[in-house]
Amino acid sequence: MPESSSRNKKKTEKVKAEKTPKKPRPQSRVWVAPLMLACWLLGLAWLVVFYVAGQDVPVMKDLGNWNLLIGMGLIAVGFVVSTQWV
């Protein structure tokens, strides 16, 4: 059985354009960790206060179930900020 012509061809190496590598950050930015933890703790505290005494706090009483979105939103912002932490 004859061999296919693709077996006889030499493999050519693709020449990649040289890129200057980015210099990695040696450490995290100073504001990342405190902001991340502050968002997580503030979101958690918002949810706990809403469940424990939400009907007694005037602002939370007016917001109703939007308090859940505010608390979870703060926690989500904390996770987004955590992507900047090295």
C-alpha cells in the first residue's frame, strides 16, 4: 500500500513573533485586601442585621427585600475585588 504524501513532508516550525513579556507584579496593591474584606464583612453584617432587626431599622424597613440584593451585592463586589489580589 503506498504511503501518503503527508508523511514524507518535513514538519516546519512556525516562527512566533517575539513579544516582550509583561513584568509580573511582585506584590498586591495595598488597597485590595482591606477593601475586599470590608466588602465581605459589610455585606455579611447587612444581611445579619436585616434578618435579626430589619423591621425595627427605618431604612431597612423601607427597602424590604432589596436588602438581600444590597448585602449579596456587597459580597459580590468583594469577590470581584479579590481578583486583583496576587
